[in-house]
Amino acid sequence: MDNQRLLIWAIFAFLGWITYQTWVQDYGPKPVAPAAEQAGETVSAPGITAVDEELPAIADVAQADTVPGAAGVATDLAATSSAPTITVSTDVFDIVISTAGGTLQGATLKGYPVAKDQPDTLVRLLATEGREYSLIESGVRAADGAAEATHLVDFDAARRSYELGDAEELIVPLTWQDESGVTVEKRYRFERGSYVVGLEQVVTNGSPTPWRGAEYVRIKGRSTEIERSMFDVDTYSFVGPIVYNGDKSEKLKHDDLIDDGKFEFSSPSGWVGSIQHHFLRAAVPARGTEYKYEVQAAGDTATSSAIRRSLVTISPGSTETFATTLFIGPKLQEQLEQVDETLKLTVDYGWLTIISQPLFWLLSFVYGYVQNWGVAIILVTFLIKLAFYKLTESSGRSMAKMRQIQPRMKALQDRYKDDKQALSQAMMDLYKREKVNPAAGCLPILIQMPFFLAFYWVLLESVEMRQAPFALWITDLSTRDPYFILPLIMGAAMFGQQKLNPAPADPVQAKVMQVMPVMFTVFFAFFPSGLVLYWVTNTLLSIAQQWNVNRVVEAETKAQKAGKKGG
């Protein structure tokens, strides 16, 4: 019984803590936005330093890029945003490309509204200003003062508008040529149904001397740290850069970049990205080629994440193609794996990934047949319950036997009410004779909690379930029930479940158990409705299982008594 009491209070403490965290998030003091952000000022990111000492740093091209907050901070950005643009429309997003450097400066996702009740306000992952500020710049730098096409030079484009239409693939070319004969063609490749953007920078050396240089790609954007709320799915703990060094992924906090300086490494199988809740911008170079990766802070609200290949020599009359894969879109795990198996690490399920990842796979598999995430949650909950049926059945049998011996337990309590030690010994003897485990009731809760938390992270992190409808009034499984109907059903189901289980012998514990359905109803009122749906389904299945076990144990007991009388 002490074990049960400890577990109950531990659950209350956990739920109370996350409720407090949510209260602080919703009603506590809000952080003051930096002055630049309040004024709507655009922040630029710092430049890329060279991989090789012979190669000049990108910062040498635009020194204003490294002085956030100064009057000239927006020098290169102004050139980009005011230059002629190319619009690209596919079936999944609208892209804006600046002819200044061929920079990707706009990306609006079709089919992903900012909020369920704002269907016309779409998520923007690239923009030149405001809270959505983010750019993807690219170019080639040259050693020895040779011709180079950085993100600041002007490219020529044959058209100002492209549409994918009925085609499966669309290529958008931009060209630049130097008087020396060096030509750079930048090609963006788009495919139907994909958020992957192929980037090729083709350098043709038409000069009489060898050309030495390398490509670079950098993602510039905002980086902020927000207190995570377990109930508000629109609040996420991290907006900023993430890297993969070939062994593990790591999110880089803005404060650490300011305190510790530039973060850098080299790897033949790495990538850089910028994440926010459900969405990702990433640059993934070709595997097997050594690249240098650099991430650094730019003032109070921005960071720069860059990749840079080692020097390549191109002979006169020869051509070299630098290829990088970009991803600009929702963190759809199937598409992320197609780019690179490790890119799905941007979907952060936390320390329960070992459960959450298989759980998501199972939910996706079931969803493929039923085409409804709510129905998928119900069916997967049933499968989980089935998988642990034998384990929880033994616990249920102990609970059923405890229910049967309650009158005898009550008699012992009355007999030894003034002798706690004797009562404890008598109770232990009774449990031993009847082969009852008083702690068995803890087992179902212990099994449920990891899956409860895993379901929470899957609902929170998986963009596939973002704004997903279930039925009737549940139009978004990732947010709370707007009418609190599911939590009330859950509270009623928990109350019914208690009626099937034996009442605790401890009066204090019995009172706590009576209040628990009410407390859980209040707690769950603010959880994502998909999570409450899981708990309701699990509770109803537990009721059905315990009812059946009680019926079987009662029949067995009657049969045993009849056998004794007959003997």
C-alpha cells in the first residue's frame, strides 16, 4: 500500500508541475523583445570564414554583414530584397528568388495555415523581414583574387516567373559571367509533392588559367529560446540552428554562441539547419565530400549556419558542378529520410525517442489504411493494450482477489485497530495465503506512463498530426478539446474504473483515489485532444479487461467453494 501511495503522489506532483509550467507560460511575465525586433528592423547574419587560409572569407565581401545593429547592417540584404525577383510556384509552396546572388528570400507553404481558424494566413519559412526573417544564400568563392560569384553579384534570368503546372519537375536557371571567361550557372530543381530543392552551382572555367575555389551555402535566420509549454503546441522550446556532425545532432543555443563564439567542425557526412516547431530549413551537401560547417551568432536575435567545401581546381575549359540539397518545409519524416536518414533527427522526441519513434511509425502505418489520425490513435491504443494484456491480466487478477478479501481485511482492521504492527503482520499473512500482491495495482499505471509521454511528444512534434481532425467537434488533435467533452468523458471513465477495483484500506489513500478522477479531468482539460483520446480509449479498454477478469475470478472462486463442499 505504501508503494501505491508513493506512486499516486508522484503522479500528482508530476501533473502539478507541468500545470504550473503552463500557467507561467500563459500568465507569467513575458520576455521583452529586443529593440531591433520591436522596431521591425531586419537583422543580418555574419559572414562565412574560409576553409583554407588561401581562400578569402565571405565577410570580406560585405563587412556590414558582421556589424548587427549598425546603420549599415542591412546593406547586402537591401540589395537582395530590392533586386528583381523570380517567383516559383509548385504544388506545395511558393518561392521567391532574388537575382542578387540567386538568394532564396521567400517561401510560403501551401496547405499549412498558421492556425486552424486562419486558413488564408500561411506559414512562411523564408522572408526578408519581421519574425519570419530567414534567407538561404549561396555562391562560389575563389582563391588568388580570381573571378567569383558570391551571394552579392547580379545573376541573369531568362524569366521572372515559373510554375510547375502538370510537370513532375521544374528547373530554374540563373547565370553569371565574368570578363575573364569564368561562368557560373545556378540551377534550382523543384519536384512535384516535394519540399526538397536541389541546388547546383556549375562553374565553367573559360579563362586561360586554372580557377581555384569552392561553393558555400548559408542559412540566416532568427534564433530565440522560448519556455516550452506541455499544453500549448504552438509554443516550442527552440527556434534556431541545428547541426549534424556525422555522429550526432545538436541544437545550438543563441546564448552559447554568443558566450563561446563560433561553433565549427568538418565532416564528410554532416548538415546544418534551422528549426522551429514542425518546420525546417536545411542544407545537406553530398555525402563523402569533406565540408566545413560553421554556426555563429549575429547580434541578439539572428544566427548564420554555413557549409563550405574544400578548394577545387578547375582547369581551363573544364566544368565543375557543386551540388547541395536544400529542404524548406514541414518536418515530414518520409521526405526527410529521402534526403538523408539522419535528417529526421530534427524531429525531436526527446529522451523517449526509443518509444516515440516506433509509436509514430505504427500510427503512420495504421493511418495509411484508415486515413484518420484519431481512429489511428484508438486502434494503436488497442494494439498496445493487447500487447501488454497478459502482463496486466496478472495485475487484474490480484486486484480482483483484493476486492474479494476486502471484508476480511476490514475485519482485521477492526480487530487490530490499536496495534499497527500486528495489523501489518496479519495483512501480510492474509495476502500470502490468498496469493495477492497489494502492489499489483501500480503495474498498469507504470506501463501507461511511458506511452502517455511518448504519445504526447508524437502529438507535439509530428507535423503529420498538426491540425489533424478526428470527428464531430474535435477538429485538431494537437490542441485541447474546445468544449472539454473528452476530458469529462475521461473523468467519468476513471470513476467507473475505480468502482471495479478494491477500495484502498488506508482511509487517506481512499479519499485521494476518490478525488483523482476530478483532478485528472482538470489536468487533462488542457492537454492535446489526441492525448486525451488515447487516455480515454486506454481507460475504457482497462475497464473492459478488469470487468472480464473480475467475472472470471469470481467464477473460479465459486467453483472452488463448490468443490470443497462436494468433497
